[in-house]
Amino acid sequence: MKTQNLKQRFKATALALFTFTSMHSFAAPADQVIAVVGDSAILRSDLNQGIAEVTHQLQAQKKEVPPPQYLERQVLNQLILQNAQLEQVKRYGLKADEKSLNEAMLKVASQSGVNSLEAFQQKLDATAPGTYEALRSRVSEDLLIQRLRQQQVMSRIKISDQDVDNFLKSPEGQAAIGGQFHVIHMRVSGSASPDELKNVAQQLKNDLNSNDDVKSLEKKYSSASVKVEGADMGFRPISDIPAELAARVSLLNPGQTTDLIPVRDGIHLLKLIERKSDEQKALVPQYNTRHILIKTSEVVSPENAKQTIESIYNRVKAGEDFATLASTYSNDPGSARDGGSLGWVSPGVMVPEFDAVMKSTAVGQVSEPFETQFGWHILQVTDTRQQDMTREYQQRMARQILGERQFDSESDSWLRELRANTYVEIKDPSLDSKAKNTTNTADAVKSD
């Protein structure tokens, strides 16, 4: 998607350069408001910074830099879109998750050779006081925009049961669900910059097209700052491959390699060596589970909730009926009405802490009290089974494939509508006509 590609590159460059840029570059002594977007303003220094960042990235990639007026037009429109999205973030009251923000900041820090946020803050603020907080604010905005776009675009994607059935009956759908796949999996990670990691991954992809020797590829592309890991996964049913990756692999012909797959832990590549038909079912372990929950609140502290659940736990161990206690004391109204029963639960449905305790509790036993984000629990697994989830798995994968197809076009449509419905006033007459003539925001920088 063109708009999203420029957005991703613009943001990636901004984060890379921000670390080494003085705060003075963001606030010139005689700054000028060049555009008003809703309740926010775009300054001349913002535009200059954006142009510098995109120029730097294109030069680092050894790509031609567009003419200044053209690049200025692209960056201005991108800044307008960015501010329009931030206006929506405020409107919906979205707040950055502290854990996700810290993880994102730590990733930026590691790319600069720093292993802690404290050291990273000292390094940045030694360059110019306040640089760390400014970067943190910028990363927070980026995370919120991603979250906003995900929510807004996903709400526009409509996939009916009939769409799923039609896809599963198609040759592509049959290929996606009906066989075993021999796959090579490579991952590129390390402390190098995002651009360096991407360049190595692209070279690896080119080499992988004609080379299946995992060990030689690891040795060839690994360095002090780049770690390349690979594995020949052999033949395995599609149900054994994570759905996000399976959706990509299923569309390949033997000998083909996926595009670069950037995720939190690095850049992934998968090559399909061979596929063969298979009737193996996707059997999933399930646990018939019941629980008792004591929620924390303004009047119930975590310590009080813990003491209450420990008291209930001791009563269960002393022989009192679990279902009766759940109906009487549990703060989960949905399950309390049924003696605490959650029915048959598949792994991954509950929060990780609950999931881990459930899987480690023997049938008939009651777990010791444990805490999740919802409060304090005890649980009991009354039975286990292997459930054939083949049809459900196929339907989920089909929806994911169909959703990925729609996401880019729906994202473009949403951004166009957002731009059209946002109040924008260009203060600089020389930029006004340029902005009005801009209908596409990403021609200057295209994704590989």
C-alpha cells in the first residue's frame, strides 16, 4: 500500500535519525506555522526535519532523491495525514500502553548499542536535554497511530461465512489447507540499524532463491551486529505453522520465498521447498475448566483479594464443594452462575497466566491461588480431550488471508476519507497549491 509504505519509511527514518539529532532542529528560533490541521499546527521546522529524514533514508538506500519541490509536497501531505490521525487518537481517547512503549523504546535503544532505558536516556539527554522525552513522545504517537489504523481499518473489513466457504473451495484455498509443507525458515536480527537489517535480509532472500544450505547462509550473512538464524523445518502439516506465516507460505509455489516479514524479534523469511497432500487433522488439546475469581477494585486491594481467594482455596481443600463456592463468591458472573464452569477451553484463549496454570494442573486437582490482570483465581481442570479443530483452523486462516487482501485497500480508503474530512488550512501560499495537487502521498518513496 503506497501511503502506508511512505508512512512506515518516514517513521523508521525518523526514529533512526532522532537519536542523533539535537532538539534545536525541531524548534528554530523564528519558526513559522505553515499549516493548521484540526487543532494542531505544522511548523516549518517539522517540514524541514521530515525532508531531511526522507532524504537521508533514500541516500542510505542509494536511491534517487526526488526534486526538492516534489519531495516537499510529499512530506507536507504526510505530516498532514499524521496530524489528522493524531487528532483521531485524541478524539477516541487512545492512550499508549506503558509496557508496549517501553518495549519499543528499548528496541530503539538496542539499535543504538544501549541495553537499558536509563542508559539510553543519559546518552540522548547528554546531546541535548529533553531529547529522550521527545523521542518517547514520538514513539508513543507512532504506536497510537498504528493502533488507531488497525482498529479503524479492521472495522471496515467485512468477510462473510460465504466468502470463507468460497475461498476454501477454490484452488488457492485447497492449496492453503490441504497438505504438508517442507519449509526453510530464516530470521535476521541483531543490534544493527533497521535499514542494515533490511538490506541483509534482502540479500539473504535473493540468495535463498537458489540456495537451500541453511548453515552456509547463516555463516555468510552473520556478523558482529547481525545475527542470521535458520532451520530446515522438514515436512509438517499446515496446522503446525503459525497462522500468520502459514497464510504466506500457502500462497507460494515450490522454490519460492516469501517477501520480508518484519516482526518484533527480527525479519523473517520462509522458502517453500515442496508440498504434498495430507489428511492429517489439526487436533488441539482442550481442558474442561472451572474457576473462582476475586477481582481487585477501589475497595478490594490486591492483598485483600489474595487473602479471600486463599481462604476459599483452603475451604475447597478441606472438602467444600467447588461449584457452590464459585456460585457464592466468584466475581466472574458469567461462570459463577454455572458453578464456575468455563466449559472446554483451548490453549491461547485465556490470558497467559491463566493458560499456564490450566495446562499444568492435573485433572481433578485444584490449583494454588494465582494472579492475573483480572484479580486472584483458583481453577480446577475436570477433564481433558483432543479436539479436532481442522475446520475451525481452516476458517481462521481463510479469514486471515482474505483480511490481508482487503487491509491495504481499506487503509488507503480510510486515509483518503480522513484527509477529506479533516480541517486543513495551508498558511504558506507557496505550499497551498502543492498540497491541493497532491492526491497520492507515497510516490517519492516506494517499498521494495
